[in-house]
Amino acid sequence: MGKGIWVYAEHKNGKVKKVTYEMLGAARQLADQLAEEVAAVIIGKEVGELASALGEYGADKVYVVENDALAEYTTDGYTRALAGLALEHRPTAIFLGCTVQGRDLAAQVAQRLQTGLCTDCTKVELQDGQITLTRPIYAGKAFVQVVCPEARPVMATIRPNVLPPAEPQAGRTAEVVMADDVQPGDIRQIIKEVVRQVSSRPELTEADIIVSGGRGMKSAENFKILEELADVLGAAVGASRAAVDAGYAPHSMQVGQTGKTVSPQLYIACGISGAIQHLAGMGSSKVIVAINKDPEANIFKVADYGIVGDLFEVVPLLTREFRRLLGKE
């Protein structure tokens, strides 16, 4: 039987991603019930300074894998680091964020550890002494509970923004364990160049507010009105597959079954019809506001608030009103 509930601490640009703190909260609850410890694993180059924050958010122990060869994410390098630690210490469970990196890494590590993997989970709890995972199925139309009584470690990817983040405890510290058995020969991928898109807006999968556009935007140029609203609200900008396929927005902005899955506090859908594939990617949003001139649009079936009208009139009005309310005039 393994010991410890582990959380993979994903980071970007020197900051730990919010989903890590959300997973630490769930891990802390499980560990207290199981009388086990919470351990975070952080991998990269010069990442040891982030360990203190992980301790404040509930980690009892932080495994730090630092190596120049791990400066940029590679499947081989990070799999070797995380799977190697797991094989050595045999944790009860390992949680990773359901992000691009987390999904890639989780699948590789699960295969290396010869265990199962439950993806895109929206709830983690202990039932009858078993770790129980809840995940959506049938494009979000139903939920299933998954129990892995024999599999160790239990592995799961957790959807960002669905679990409450752990409350930080100032001054709380974690034991830091330096670990590195990654050799240059373990990594087959070579990172030639990393092109970063600089934006003041939050990352789509971690944003609390998202303003999203569909085919009704009619052109890429028209997305500027969504960007203006997003900047006033401190929101991210998303798009439906129809908008992406039409060339109005890049694939990196796509929300839906073949794009990114998001769970913001507020999702504003502008000119989006509400195809089932799109709803699968944003249906777990806390509050959904739909703006569409078609009163029969499917998006209104899931919206908490609906505005039937021309988005090119409604969105600028909302932007002006939010500017006034937020004192940004």
C-alpha cells in the first residue's frame, strides 16, 4: 500500500498554476481522512524557490527535481522525473491538472507505473474508505463516479476551476526533498525554440471570467469588441469551433470538446449557437450569460441569463456600463 497523496505542481513563468492550489486543497482533505501526508512534486530549472508557497497551501513535503535539461517541458524528461519518484516512494494517489501539459504527462506516467488514469475529474472525495473520482461523460450530459480499489497509485487529472483552492497558512512550511535522477540521455526531444505569446489577459483554462465568440461574430476583426469587454472585466477571450474553423480566432482560443475545457465563474457567450460540442467544454461554468439574436438558440437552454439581441449593439453597451460600474471610464 502506498503512502501519500501527491500533487504535480505545474508552473509557468515562475509562478505555480492555480489548479495546483486547487488540487492541494482536495489532497489535504483526503490525506487527513486517510492519515497520510500530502506531497507536491515540482520539476524544472531553478524551481526550488516555489517550494515555500506549496507548503503554505497544504503540502507536508515537496519533491524538487531541478536540472538544466528540465528547463522546458519535455514528455521524456518530466515523465522520467515524476515516474521515477513514484516508483521509489509508492504514493497512494497522484493528481495532475487537466491542462495541456498535465494530460500529456499523466498518460505517460500512468503507463510507466502500470496503473489506470481517470481524466477531467470535477470532484475528489473519500467514500467507504475508497478514493472516489467524479467525471463528466456523454459530452457533459451525465456524471460517473469512478473507484479504483486495486490500482495504486490512483491517478487523475483535475479540471481547473472546479475545486475550491486550499486556504494558505502563512508561515506553514514543508519538508523539501531534492531529487534528480534525470540524465541527458533520457530525453529524446530537443527544444529548438519556444515562442511565447505575450498577453495581459489570464490564461483561458484558469480565467475566472471568459468572454467567448462564435460564428455570429462574422469576422476576426469583430473580435475586438469582445477583447474590449474582456479587458474591462479582466477576462480571457475564447471562441467556438465554428469561429475557429471560419478563421475568426486561433485554435488556442477554442473552447469545446475538441478545444479547451473551461470552468470560469462567469462565461459570456456572444453569437454562439450552443452546439453540444461547445457545451461540453464550458457547461460547468458557474454562471452562463448568452447573447444571441436567435431566441431559439440552443445556448439559451443552459444559460443562467439570456439577452436576445444583436451582439454588435449589446456587447458595446455592456462594455460601457461595466466601465462605469468598475470606475474605469
